Amino acid sequence: MCGILAVFGCVDCSQAKRARILELSSRLRHRGPDWSGLHSEEDCYLAHQRLAIVDPASGDQPLYNEDKSIIVTVNGEIYNHKALREQLKSHKFNTGSDCEVIAHLYEEYGEDFVHMLDGMFSFVLLDTRNKSYIAARDAIGITPLYIGWGLDGSVWFASEMKALSDDCEQFMAFLPGHIYSSKNGGMRRWYNPPWWSELVPSTPYDPLVLRHAFEKAVVKRLMTDVPFGVLLSGGLDSSLVAAVASRHLIDSEAYCQWGSQLHTFCIGLKGSPDLVAAREVADYLGTRHHEFYFTVQEGIDALEEVIYHIETYDVTTIRASTPMFLMSRKIKSLGVKMVLSGEGSDEIFGGYLYFHKAPNKEEFHEETCRKIKALHLYDCLRANKSTSAWGLEARVPFLDKEFINVAMSIDPKWKMIDRDNGRIEKWVLRNAFDDDEKPYLPKHILYRQKEQFSDGVGYSWIDGLRDHANKQVTDSMLANANFVYPENTPATKEAYYYRKIFEKFFPKNAARLTVPGGPSVACSTAKAVEWDASWSKNLDPSGRAALGVHAAAYEDTK
Amino acid sequence: MCGILAVLGCSDDSQAKRVRVLELSRRLKHRGPDWSGLYQHGDNYLAHQRLAIIDPASGDQPLFNEDETVVVTVNGEIYNHEELRKSLTLTGHKFRTGSDCDVIAHLYEEHGEDFVDMLDGMFSFVLLDTRNNTYIAARDAIGITSLYIGWGLDGSVWISSELKGLNDDCEHFEVFPPGHLYSSKTGGFKRWYNPRWFAETIPSTPYDPLVLRRAFENAVIKRLMTDVPFGVLLSGGLDSSLVASITARYLAGTKAAKQWGAQLHSFCVGLEGSPDLKAAREVADYLGTVHHEFHFTVQDGIDAIEDVIYHIETYDVTTIRASTPMFLMSRKIKSLGVKMVISGEGSDEIFGGYLYFHKAPNKEEFHEETCRKIKALHQYDCLRANKSTSAWGLEARVPFLDKEFINVAMSIDPEAKMINMDEKRIEKWILRRAFDDEEHPYLPKHILYRQKEQFSDGVGYSWIDGLKAHAELHVTDRMMLHAGNIFPHNTPVTKEAYYYRMIFERFFPQNSAKLTVPGGASIACSTAKAIEWDASWSNNLDPSGRAALGVHNAAYKKNTGPVGSVKLAPNIIDNVPRMMDISASELVIQG
């Protein structure tokens, strides 16, 4: 990942302003430790902090078209950049960077090219010929982006809130799948897949089609000039990513440069379920497996930093981000710059345990659509910012545009959980990789139910967080919480504790509005809480016992 | 390098204090990006940010003795750790990690406070003995690693690798003197480093080229100890070229070569077409290293100045000028996956390599000046080399500052070091001569005997001119008029100095902070004392005035007139709209 910051139309173009932009841009330096650049053009500034993954030698940003009249600052990876370069044969490229196509595509097609990009990205483009600019964010919001407005009439864009929150009067999350154009001063959705309308699809389930779509999604993400690995928790999703990556590694460019042994990484408290499960998968696949242990105290010591980095006070996200944040530092220290990760599968396939209670396929499907649309506020935000905090890039093959189209066109009756027919959650995905001849994974792994909601790193992690918060937050603090925090009022001491830290770093009202709230049980949307009357009384965001569907969790609570 | 922070006896063991110590420790995260640790024992806190060079897998800190009663947080490298381990194992000590710094806790157990002199390396550490709640802190002989000490109003003692770890929470703070040990038992400092040369008496050992050569080779070889990729900083001058040559020669047999390949990586930075780039390329070609050239623009450098001053914590003009290219280069080096570099600092001090030494009136004065220069290194080149690289989690090792090597080099009769143009002995002649080997040449003769640029001129003449012009634009005459009132201590005498000082004061506003930076009259890096060598110098006190001395021919020729260059520069860096002509980053790697 990289960090971008752009400011347009500020009244002040002094050295002091330049120094200020440099200072704000350096707040994003963790995202791009390798180099930085600032392009200024009258009252416009485009700043960049670079993590060099493709073409480390010459791809420094900002990037330009041939005559330097178009300037782009990009955070992202464009997986189809070679195919696009082919289409842009008449254009001359200055670098080998995958992101350079953006400037040339704009020259060729104007503002309507964003859908041609296959990848994850946030970018800001300045056209100096008519002093117009555009900004855009990838379909699902895998990369973060914020937009803000200054009192001086300036418009700001930044990869993370911390770069603009102090200087903008108002700001918000830049909507995923949208483009902002200075010509009309507004956002427009460029991402229009068939599933967006939430109409219930009817394509029959074909395991091989799904399998191939996912394999393609993984393979295109092996594009890298630097060492990489896979985050492996030992659950279905990360295990499939690891299995497919290790199978196709040998054909990739990365293989030629970095060797054929896949590196896998797992973190947990000592003896945690994830560590055991991941080790088993790693042994089966023959990967070079790295285990990292953390203690509850180390996790607690990291909380302030985690909240500063991931910019949320959402309880489930913070719980899950902390181990990922700690692991990312260790991974980076090994010289690895990029990891593949399994986010998105639970949303697409209804993998969360509460989906067991979906009343019918229509509700099931609509809930998956809602979950995908909200990903940028939860798992995308976590995966991107926890890793970027240490200059590590996370790629998420489940959120491949093509793959989503395939997976979301399947008649949702196939996704429904049906215990009588032996169909547990994500059965369509498991079945797609159930290959007797050349097994991707052993059957018991392919069909196992794994821990959710950070339980996998060790049960005492969440208990430890709660105990710590209970010591720091008094009853009277919680009693007055709705006066202190009228919006998204924290309902638990843990939530209150996180909120206090968040407010310290991001005191503005606009900041708290970037974080979602509302009732949720075990990661559901507010709407799905209606599925079971008993849930509304027990709104623990990751209550493992609240649902009554996971056998192992049940035993544990006895 | 790593970053250490210790807060001792603060009478506060609350969660809020822990959070504060964690927050302050994070200000040193750039020094140790790989992992962090915090050990708390009552109201004592030892924090650590780790850069893993030796034993990356298990050497996380703080480190302990066997029963965890002695706790240490260390920034440094102990080159003789294997030897020390052997003798400690004989007396029954068991080690938990493979970290080189693990020996410190055990040495303390064995020898009490009097073990620091046994350590060969660069280091700063704090050791807490929980059995009697006492602690010690120490810094290496020359001050290669940075260290500060401070005192809080609550009676606490603070020790930190960088100023920024303690300046906001201490009532008073100072540079921790190099070669010293602080003990809580006495509450005071004691110098543990007592080499012969410290007294500044004139030595008489005759110059023996082979002894000097061997001593330096040993110093380089012991610094090849690493478990991670490394390289050498190569400016193409004598010092860095010798370091590169010896490293290339001895790399093959080392453990490092087995892990990372026998081909040496070398790195050079400069404005495009600068003298250093050319000189370094020539040496790299001769030695056959994998050479990486980084180009920066004057604008890149100016954009980095605030960062540089925040990181290196000084307002000394010469240091800031020289730190900026090193700071930029370090980021690029780190982005290639390299974690450690060997660098040539210290040679000019030991051998009197600065051009003003041409005017040393006699060997006594010459020798005393070299001693003064070595003692001040921690405030200048050590500070620059350590903090410019550590800003990006890169470690710099400096073989010229090897304890043994200094002993050898400083025991030589200074008569041999004196510059004597009649006998064709230019500056650092004894070092050049020591590596003048006809059979197995270390370097081609013309490189071995060439006079190179000094004072950041090597990265390109327009660098310093650009800095001056930039400062000229942002510091008014009226500001200069009142400089003496605003900054009564170390008053800036040039607009450039004023500009740096303003930035420094913003980051480090405390009075203690400005006192950590040296001042006083200087010509071309001399101490104040040496200005007496030439009456004319006192009228022309440019800290790196290349033209002031009249001893370097090349500088004279190229420097067609500083006035001309100053006039040009404002066009480059005048106003923002014009800046697009010099794109913000044009650094390219040529592998």
C-alpha cells in the first residue's frame, strides 16, 4: 500500500503551506516507508508516500502522462495493467509501475475509465490543462480513502483520516465504487455490478465455475517484485488462499525472483486454536510457516496505537485488528512486503454463524449484499490499516470483481445452511474445492467450522480486553455514557474504553460519524437482528454463545 | 540500532503512566521498527524498540539474566559477544537468546558495575537490578550510539536514545557523556573509558604502516557480524573507499556471505552529476561491488529539512547540511531490504583529515586538536551517522571508531600525521600509506592519494548554495537583527543557521534542548581553539567555508564564485508554482 494526500484550491500557496502538506503527508509514512513525493501546482498539492511492490527502482510517484500535463497520485495495485498497457499502445510509459496506466487511460477516455481497472486502488488525478481533478476508490473499498472540505474552499483527499482531520472543517469516508469529479463537485457511482440491486439471482451453482473464478483471483494477485506470503489462520478462507497460492506459485513471476516455497504466517496467544489449525494446514501444504505469539499484555499495550492506525471505535474491529497489527510488524521485519489474506468470504457466502437463522433465501441474499457493501467499514478497513501500519500490503482475492460477480449470481438457495443435507455455512465454497483426485485441502479441514470473531487467537484475548476495560472504566462513566457520547453511545465498558482513546486522537464530530454503529449480533447488520427475537436482548457484537450454532463454542462456555 | 527509553523511580505505577511511557517509546519506533517491549517493575519502566540484526527470531528485548532479577534494555552491537559468552558459560551462566546484547546482564551478575570496559562495540544500555532496586546506565566509548539523560520533577531519572523520548517529560536533561557510566548508587557519572590518548599527552610510537593496516582490517572484519543484508556507504573518498575495499576483500569467509551472498552492495547519494557519484562509481567499478546510486534534487532536500532536524536533534549547520543526503539515502537503502551499513566516520578526526590541519603550527597542537575532535565526535559526525540512518531503521557501523584501532592510531607520534607538502604528505598520509600495497592493491594509487571534497560539497556544489538561497527567502534582515535577543545562547550568525534554529526550537522548545547542541567559533569544522592557528580565519567564520582555507585546489577552481550561484538558486526554489519544474522525487536506483 501507499499513502496519498491531495489538496485542491487552498487559498494559501506559501512555503508554510508546503511544509504543512509535507507534515500531514508524513502522517501516512507508515503506509509507504520507501519514498515520498510532493507535486505542487499553484494551489494544488498531490503528495505520496510509497511502498514499492511493482517496479521498486523507478516507480516513484506522483506519476505523469507523456507531457506531464496529467498528474496522478495512487495507492493501489492494478492487476490488469499489462493488458491495459497493450490497449494504450500509442502511449509512452515513463515507469514500469502498474499505476501509471491511470494517467494514460484518462488521456484516452476522460473520466469514464475507472471500471476498466481491475484491482484495488484509490487515486487522485489532476488535469493541469483545464485545472480539473478527479478522485476514485475501488469497487468494495479495499483501500481506504477520505474526503474533506476546508473553510478556505479547499477539497482534500487522504488515504487515512489522520492526514486531513485537523485541517478540514468537514470530512467523511469516500464512498467505495465512486468517483468524485471537480467538474460537477459531486460523487457518482462507477461500480454497477448486477448484484448491486440486491435482486435475488437464479444461476444454478456450478462448483467448477466458482473454483476457477477464485483460482484466477488468487493467481492475478501473485504479481509482485518483492517477497510475499499468506496470512493463514487455519480457517477455510485463508487455507484456500494458501492452497491455491502454493499450487500456482510455480507459474508466477514472483516464483522466479523469490523461490518456490510459500511463506505463511499465523498469530495467536500461546496454544490458541488458530495456531494449531494453521500449523496443520501449513504442514499439509508444505509451506514455510511462521508462528508469532503475543501476550494479552502486549495486545493491551498496543491498543492506543491500533486505534490511531485503524481509525475506528468499533469493538469487533479493534479486537480483531490488534493481533493482525502485531503480526504485521513481525512479518515486515522478515523483509516481506505483501501478504494475501482471506477477507470477504464470510460476507459473500454468508459465513457468519448468524446466517444459520436466515429465514429464507431472499433475506439471506439481501443480507450478503448489505454485508459486502459495508465491508469497507469493517474487514477491509481492518485488513488494510492493520497491515499498512507497518508498510505491509494486504491483497484480498475474495474481493476480486469478477469473483464477486460469479459468486453473487448463484441462486442463494445453495448458500443457505441446511444441516439436514449436511450443508454447513459456506458449503458452496467448500464443495467447489472438494477435489478427490488432487485435493486442495484434507476433507476435515475443508469442512471444519472454525472460530470467529477473534476467538481463534485465544479465548483469553477477549476476556483479557474486557477485564482491562472494566478496570479502567467506572460504573458512573458508563451510566453517563449517553450524555458524553450521544452518538453511537458505547453500551459496554470495553466500547467506552475504545471510544475514549478514539476521541483523544480524533476529537471532531465528523470523525465519529465515519464509524458505523447500530445494533448487531455476532457481526450481523441491524436488519438481520430481526431474524431471531431473542437476539435483540443479547447484543454482544461478537457473542460466541448468543447464537446457539457453533458446537465448539458451546462446549467452551460450559 | 534500537531505541531505548527508561523511566526510573517515577513514584507512579498507574495505567496512565504505562500508556505515557508506551507513547514516548513509540517516538523512537523509527530506530527499531521490528518489535517493541516494555518491562515494568513497580515504578521503573524499561522500554525498547528493536531493530533485529543479530538473532532476529528470538532476541526480543528487554533481556534478562537466568532468574529474571536483572533486566537490561540495550541499543547496540557487542562485537566480542561470542568470546564473552564462552567465558561466562564456563562460570555457569545460561543464555536465553542468541542476541549479542544478552551478555550484559550476565556480565553484571559476574562483575558488578565494573564490566563496561570489557564490551567491544557500540552501545547504550540501562540495567535494572530488581533485587535491590538499583540501576546503571552506560554509553560506549566515543558516543557512536546516541543517549540522553533527564530528571523529572517527581524525582524520576530518564534515559533515552533520543531527545524526543524524554524532552517533554523532564524538567532538565542533558547529553549522556560518552564513555561514562551512571549508577543509581552514587547518583552520578563515572568515566569508564580511560585510554592513553585521553590525557592528550604527545605519544611517541614510531609510525608502522602494517600495524595500522592490521588494526583497521580487524576493526572492519569484526563489524561484518550480521544475520541480515548489509552494505557500505561509499562516497568515493579515502575513508569510505578503504572500508569498502577491506569489506569486499574479507566478505567471502564470513557468515554474512553464506547467508546473503559474497557480493558487496555499496551506496552513494548526490545531486545528479555530483563529484561523489563519479568518485564512488570509479571505486565501485574497481572493487566490483553491486553499486547503487541515488540522486536527489535540491527541492527533495529542502522538503526533508524539517524531518531531518526532528530526527537528528541539532541546529548545527554543518551537521544538518551533511545529514540531509544521508537521511534521504538511508530511506532508499532500507527500502531495498538492507538493514545495516558500514560507514567511514571518524578518520578525519583521528588523522587530522580536515583541511584546516594544513595550518597546524606544530605536532603538539596537531595532536591536541585531534584529541579534542575525537572527544567531540558524539555531537557531530557520530550523531549525524547514527540518527540519519536510524530515522529509517538502518544501522550504521563505524570501524574507524573501533577502540583498539583508536588506541593504535592515537599512539603514533603525531609528527608522522603532520601535513608536509614539500614531502608530498597530504592530509591522512599515514592512512593512505598503510594501504599502499603494490602486490595486492586495496585501491588504485590515484584514488588512494586523492584529495576529496569535504563538508557536503561532494553531493554537489549547488546543494549548499540551494540551502543558503532557501534560507535567504525565509529569514528577513530584521529577523537577523534581533537574533541575539531571541537566541541569546548560540546565536545564529547566518540566515541559514537562523532557519534551522527556528525549526529546532519548534520541535524542542526547552532550554535544556538548546544546550545539548555545541556552538562557538569554528572554521571549516575546526574547534574554537584551532582558530588561533591563522589570524585571518577569525574574520571568515563559515563553518564549512571551502574557500576560506586556501589548501584545496579543486574547490578553488570549481567555486567560480559563491555570489553567482546564490543568484541562480532563487529561480529554482522561489515560489510554489515554479516547483513543478523540479519534480519532487527524482531519486533513481541504478542497481
